[in-house]
Amino acid sequence: MIRLGIYEKALRRAPWDDFFAQVAQAGFAFTDLSVDETDERAARLGWSDAECDRVRAAAQRHDVQIGGLCLSLHRRVGPGSADPQTRRRAATIFRQGIDRCARLGVPVLQVAGYYAYYEPADPGQRERYVETLAEAARQAALSGVLLGLENVDGHDVTSITQGLGICAEVGSPWLRLYPDIGNLAEQGLDTAGQLRAGAGQMVALHVKDVLPGVPRRVPLGAGVADFTGAFAELSRQRWSGRLMIELWNDDAPDSVQRCLEARRKIEQWLDDAGLEVERRPGGKNDI
């Protein structure tokens, strides 16, 4: 069974009740919220318990799960930085993200596979990244929050096989993979082969389309992502779990309709692959 969700940035910004209403209106079971490089979204790490409770209650009113927290702020504050102060900040961001997940009732904290994105590469970046991530995994275990490592664009953790290597080094059951199918294609990798390597280690999946050198904002079906091969491999594995559609609609007034149309496409492709898709009540009655 596949359960579909939508990325926060696929829908227009709105007060939380209105935002979660959009998620439900477009027929999705869950959404992943973003803690990114912007000051506005980074400030979510400082939410009070009361604020977390208000957001969680708004989601519950619309029968929407907050499936994950995308911690892409680490693109700006690299866990593998050569600067000890930056690494300490990255570690604090991990702690805050884990705490916010625990309070919000979010099961997965998505970990971006960027070592130190804005710094020149050096031989110690990966080792420092793994060290910082290992400490975060110990904290995640205490809070019961899974860390999901995402393969990213760029030059760091760009494949599932690289992510598996890092998970093996950390050696924690609380660190697994949150693969991005689009990023595999943007890197020119064998999508089905990578997903085959990740069997049994993938807590959820991202779905987006890409072009070579263009990892974002490509309409579904207009790029080079190998959805046919990916979904055929998931069917072979009898994979079951949460699949999040990743779009950026920039507050477009028709963002709900865009998300609904993307959901229809993904549902059809999953059906064609022989994968069972959960349809939410009302999800068949498209707006």
C-alpha cells in the first residue's frame, strides 16, 4: 500500500488551518514541512511547545498527518564544515529538529546529504559529517524519531549506495534512507538499481521530476526521472510506505489544482506498476 503526501512548498502559504485544508482538498494524507535556509522557516526550530501543539491540532482537524520535517537548513550550516563553530551550530539544529518532531508527533526528520555545501571540498568533510550525524542519531533514539537520509543534488551524498555506506558507519537503527527519485535521475544514475540496493532501508520516498542540471521546478512528466523503472522496482520489492510528491508552486493561486493533477498522474503510474494506492475519502471526488 502506498500513501501519498505533498511537500509544503507545493501549496500556497496560509494560516495553518487553511494550509492543512488545502492538503486535504487536494486528496493527500500527509504533508512534509520545511525547515530551510530562510530565516522564516529556520525559526520553526524555536517554536514553543504551545506553538507546536497549535500546528499539530490544526493538522488533526483536517485529518492530515505531518509526515516529516525536511531539515534542509543544513545546506547553509554544514554538519561536515571545517569550522568547529559551524559544526556545533549544525549539531544544535539536529537537536532542535528532533525535539520539534517529538513535540509535533512527526515520525521522520529528513536529513539532507550535504556535507558543507557552501565550502570548498576537503578530504575531511565526509568524516566530520558522519561524526555529527552519529551524535544526532543517538539523540533521535532517545526521542523515538527516525532520521531519513536524503540523496541530494551536488557532490556529497548523491546516491542511495552512498547513503547506505553512511548508515552502516553510524550503525544506528534510527538512521535510514529517505530517497529522492528525481535526484537519482538528475545525477544520471540507474534509478531502479539504486532502489534495489536500498531495499529494506527506505522509510519513505520523494517523487519529483528533473532535467540534467535542473533538480527543481520541473513539471511531472516533463523531465528525465525514470518513474516507470522506479515504480516497477518498488512493485518487485512489494514496497509499502509513504511517498511524497515534491513540487514548488510559489504561492500560485491554482496550487491546489496543480497538486491534485500531480496526484492523479502519480496514482495512475503507480496503478500501472501494480502498486496499491490508498485513496482518501473524497480523494476520488476531485475538485
